[in-house]
Amino acid sequence: MLSDSMLGGIRDILPTEGALLAVLPPHQSGTQFGSTVRVERLSVEDRSARMTGAARQRFRLKQRLRGGPSTTVLWGEVEILPQDRAQPIPFDALSWHREDEQPASQCRKRSLRRLRGRQYPAYWGHSTYSLYDARVLVQKIQNMLLSNIHGEWFRKPLSERRNEHGNDGEDDEKASLVHYLALPSDQQDPNLFAYWVAGNLPLDTTQRLELLGMNSTVRLLRREIELLEQVEEDIFCSMCGSFLANTRDIFSMTARGAAGGTFVNPGGHVFQVLTLREVDRAHVFVDMSPSIEDTWFAGYAWSITHCNSCYQHLGWRFDRVESTLFPVSFFGFRRAALTRSRDSRRVDTRSLGLDGYDTEDYEESVASSDGSSADSEEMPLLLNFE
């Protein structure tokens, strides 16, 4: 239940769908970056508000402004950052790949390379120019996301694929992929592709902020490749280092085909959630008190999950309450509670002050009815645009 002041602020700032907001991630030092969000759906019922939206443009926060004394909304002045356009390399990159389009002998390939060397003289070789060719970088990311480790991250939900192909037909693998992976790299807009990857990779907040602050598409694509190369197959608890799951268990439960999503509970807490088919049950404790109230996935009941070693709040398990839904159950873990980088290290849980930790705080974080402002772990600050 939201307070009267909170409901009044929502109605004043978001009178209709289509309003433009600015979302600012917290805990930033120095220059602060965020993203504008276009509200797609908004409903206020029974003193609760629900909103979904899509990110549009990056911005830099110039200054915070004070709102009226009765408003609970934070205001700010922001600068919309221009969208960098990936510049084409100064000669025909497609000629490099023509030899792969049809079988050719080794002798013919050598002749073609010599011919292209004379046709396109340059100081640097092909491998060097490829580092700055956005189309080549897009193709490399596509190949990485379709590899064994990352291959299931961006497929459409199973229930959606069944509706598309029917229960008796076999799923078309290309059709089950999201648009950005099914479309060939030479038909992609590198700028849109780079921002789609940045918004959908299962990264922590620090890595997301790093990508958000980059003003070069080529630089952004290259950094995304570096991050993908650092991803290991194992997922660990960010607090104690306990093994929790494998990256092969990551899958999509959202209509946009992303491996998780951003969700807000009635108390105003915002969570970046990563969806997993299965986890290591030995290291995950599930509070078996399922509830369908304010569930983020229609037809599923949620239960709170903790790390069995350090008792950190990991997220939730979702169990179907409608027999027609697939999968039967899955897990939604907070990205802030997970780590996958190779340089992850264990933390001494005795230094975390967890003794006597009140588990009811986790109930508040899931289904809080407090109308006061809450400390969200990802993006709590909304700034209105004139």
C-alpha cells in the first residue's frame, strides 16, 4: 500500500502513459550517468502502482533540484548525451570475407589476398582494422552469445515458443532467438546492437555503469567482448563465494528475450533479476512460504531464497500455480548477489555482521507496504523531464 503523498506524486508526474522519466543508478562517484525511460504501461489500483517502460537515451546528471514541499519525487537537470555513430572503415570490409562465401583452393585464396593487398593498400593489416570495424565486432559478439556457455541466455521463453510453433511442431532454432542474434551482422545497426547487449548482459551494477558512460560504439563493443571473455561457467555468491549455479542454466522468462530483467515491488525497491532454470540446492535455502501476491511472473508463486553459507538474500524461487505454464519452476536471483568474474574472491562472513540478522527484512524487501522511500539496489532515483 502506497501513502497518499506517494500516490499523489505518481499521478502528478505520470498523468498518462508515454511520459518520459530519467532513471539514475545509485552509488556513483564523480560524473553520474543514467538513462531516460519511456513509460509504456501504468496502472494505479488499490493504492498500488505498476509501471513498465523502455530505455531510450543516455544522460549525464548536471545537478539535483529540490521539488515542492509536498512532493516525494526527486528532480534534477540532465544533459542528453549524443548517440555515437560507428564510422565505417575507409575501404570495403566485405571484400575480406568473399573468399568464405564459396569453396576455393589454397592457391586461389593466396592470389585473392595478394590482389586485395594491392587493391586496398594500407599500413595496418586486416586484423588491426578488424578491431575498429563495428560489423566485425558485432559478428564476434553474436558468435560468443551463441556459444555453449552463453547460448541459452537470449532465447524466447519456452511458453512463447510453444505458442508460435504449436505443441506438435519442432522449434525453429533461429526463430527462437531474439532479433539481434537471428539477424546477420551485416544487417545490424551496430549502435543499437551495442546498447542492446549492454542492457541485457547479466552484469553487475559497476560494469553496467562503466558501459553506460562510454561515448564510442566501437569502444563499447570491444569492452562487451572483454566482459564476455571473462565470464566463467560458474556463478557464485558475491558475499561468501559459494557455488550457486552454472551459466548454462541462465534462460529468458521475459517477452523481450532478455536473461532476466528489472522489477519493482510495491514498496519501491528495484531489483535487477537473473533467471535460472536450476541452482545448486546444497547452497541455496528456500523459504517454503510461497505467495502469489504482487508476483512478477503471472501464474507463478514466489518464495524467498538465501545463501546457505552466509545467509545473503539471493532472490526468489518461482513455482507455477497454473498447470499450462512452463517451466514448472525457476529461480530469479538478484544480480547484485551474484558474481561470475575470474577475479572473484571469498569474503570472511564473520566480518559481515550477519549474527542475529532479522530475516523479516527480506519479507519487507519483497512485499513492502511502506509508502516511504526505499533504498533500491539498482535504480531508485526518478527525475522528471519538462
